[in-house]
Amino acid sequence: MEAFIHEVFNHCVYVLQVLGGKPGEYGYGYELANLIVFVVLEPALILLFAWLWWKERQKNHSNI
């Protein structure tokens, strides 16, 4: 199981390196990709899904 976790982690790091522009290197591109994914995109998606859930909940409560 530990090998599987390391393999998945290494693939994820590689994807971030590709998004950053230099596969196999940890440079500003990698750091920028990390910031975009984990500081901007992930919280934005959480807020979007929370808002959509709230909106749907309000719609269902008004139909009762």
C-alpha cells in the first residue's frame, strides 16, 4: 500500500510540474501551479459547491 501511495503522489507531483512548465524540476512554475490549484482553485470549488448546495436547499424548503 505504501508503494501505491508513493506512486500516486509522484504522478501528482509530475502533473504539477508539467502545469508549471518544467517537468522534472521544482521551480517557480511548479510553485505557481501549486498556488493556483491549492490556494485558488480548491477553495473556489468548495465555495461554489457550498453555494449550489445552499441554493438547492432553499429551493427544496420553499416547495414544502
